[in-house]
Amino acid sequence: MFFIYCGVKIHYKLAGKGKVCLFLHGWSQNGDAFECVQSKLNHFRWLTIDFPPFGQSELPKNWTIYTYANMVISLCEHLNIKSCSLIGHSFGGRVGIVVASLCPQLITKLVLIDSAGMKPRRKLKYYFNVLKYKVFKFLNILQPNAGSSDYRALSPKCRSTFVNVVNTFLEEYCFQIKARTLIIFGKQDDVTPLYMAYRLNKLIKNSKLEIVDHAGHFCYEDRPIKVAELLTKFLKEER
């Protein structure tokens, strides 16, 4: 099924019966990313979205994290979803933080899996590379290997969206989250390291942190049964 937002065609799936669980995938993935966990959960209604430009959704132009968040809220309104649990991985966690803070009546429970959104600790090498990039750009010197692999994999039209997203930090929004929150991180996550998990746990008032051993940034793929157990217990709790 498709939904139009800001002129962009958004692909989504809604299936099952019961309380709605909204799954938001990570950057460069699509709405099918959580199938390994969803197959182990029952008695819920699943809503998954292909974030533009991934999956079957179209290419966005100059979107920000707030555009993505407002798109999610608008889709829920379109589907007449009054409340749901939101499960976001990495980039999907970024979006989830904004949605939960801006629209607390919509999100009853929030799960952040290896979530991005916290300001990273920068090493001196990072600032050197930024300076080098700016100097080379000023001198009009070609830099084919500039930026991360995610950045280079995107079309030029979508790179501004990526830059907007990764340079927006969300600490101030965490204070505003009212939903009960479960934070799940892989112990060996080297993309969003554990210090980000501890920071999320500290900033989000009503939150609980679970660290999954023998798992990296995609802990729900590395340990699907363990993550499914954590999700099931959390989503079924009444309080």
C-alpha cells in the first residue's frame, strides 16, 4: 500500500490483529528488516514503512529528521491509528525519539534498538578530515572517497537528506518523552556504541536498558530469540 507525503510516495504494510506495533527500520534498509523478530511475536498488528528512498518508497528531496517524523505521524492519522507501540532501530530510533516527544498521545510504548540520535564522541582525526574536506572543496579538488559508505552509496539528490539527518542530535527531545521506553543495545555495537545507550537511559525518564551479549549493531538479527523475548515481555506489560 502507498501513502503520499510532501509529494513523495511512501510504501507501507499493515497486517495482523490486535494492538498496533509500528516498526521503523534503519538507514539503507526497508520495512522487511524486522521479519526475523516479527515471526516470533504474536497477537499484534504490524505497521511497517519503507523510509524514503529505500524499499518501494520514492526519493525524498532535502528531508530532515522532522520531515520523517511528521510523515510517520501523518500516516498514523491517515490509518486512524490513535495509539501504538513504536519499535525503532538505528535511524528508525532517531525518528522514534522525535515522534514520541512531539506526539506523546500516539506512542504508548517506545523501544529503541541500537538507536542513533546521540551526539558522538569525536576524535581528532574526525576534525582533521572535516578540515581537509573543506580545503579540497574550496580548491575544487575531486574527493571520490569523501564521506561515509552510506553517504557515498546515495544519489547526489539524496545526500543533503543524509547530511541533515546525521547532523541533528536529539538529546533535548529525550527529556520530553513520556512513554515507557525500553532501550536494547548489542554489547559489541560499534556503530552506535554503548555510551549512547547509557546516555539515552539517563535522558529518558521512564526507561529501562537491556544490553544483549554477543550482538552488534543489528542485535535483533544476531540474537533474534533474545530480542523477541525482551520485546514480548515489554509490550505485554500493563504498566
